[in-house]
Amino acid sequence: MSVTTVRLQVEVEQHLDAIASRLRRSKGWVINQALTEYIEKQQREQERWQQTLEAMESAAQGKVVDAGEVHSWLKSWGSENEQVAPGSGE
């Protein structure tokens, strides 16, 4: 495990102390948890952004599904005649 030095604002340090005390954990543990969650969130946002770009490119190429087909498909869920998802190529 590596060591990184960080300068914290006084308010942040006070909140960090309070959280660590309440959780009965070290400040290092709290910081690690917070950074891990932040990094995971950033990765999810990057993945969503990439999916958005791909969807926009797909739409620009005319690869879209009619809303009526989607509604018909959704209404068929759970019935004996459940339809294949529109645009799935099946």
C-alpha cells in the first residue's frame, strides 16, 4: 500500500475526524472508502457517457426502433404470446 499526503481544508478535516470517530475507524480507512466510491462512480459515469455516444451514433445512422413496436412488445410481457424485443434481430 502506498502513502499519499493530502492537504485538507479545516472543515473537511473536522468532518473527517467526526466520521472516523463515529465509525470507530481510522481517517485513512474513511478516506480510502470515500475515494473508492468516488472512483467507481466516475467509472460508471464514463461508461454511461460512452454508451450515450454509441447510442447517438446509432441513431444518426438510422438504427432506431418505432415507439409503437416498443409499446406493443412491453404489453406482451408475461402473456402467452410474448413478443421478441424489437430491433433485437430475431
